Amino acid sequence: MKEGESVFPSIGIPELVLILVIALVVFGPARLPEIGRALGQAIRSFKGALNDIEKVMDEEAARQGEEPEKVRRTPAH
């Protein structure tokens, strides 16, 4: 596998539309807003946890005299 390649292929617009149609059929129109809200809360919680971890890593790097940017992982493309 080449550097920067993902194991999973990217999801395009047609795939997203198909997923939304399947969700509409399975859950019905009344439950979709509730599911969307729960998904949004889960994503916010996950991002908050990642930010907390990054903050702890930065503090630990500063305590050890390193630059915080060197401690962070670079994002995959």
C-alpha cells in the first residue's frame, strides 16, 4: 500500500444518497431527526475526547521540554 492511501475507499455523493434512502426505509421519516441528533452528539463527544487527548499530549511534551507539534501525529490523506 502506498503512503497516504486509505484502506477504505472514499464515499461519494451517490453512496451517501443510497445510505440515506436505506436509512429512510429502515427507520422511517419520524425517527431520522432523532438518529441524526444522536449521531451529531456522538461525533461532538468523540471530537471533544480527541481534543482532550491532544491537550494532555501537548502538556506532557511541554513538561518534558519538547515542542508539542512534534508529538502530534500527522493526519492521513
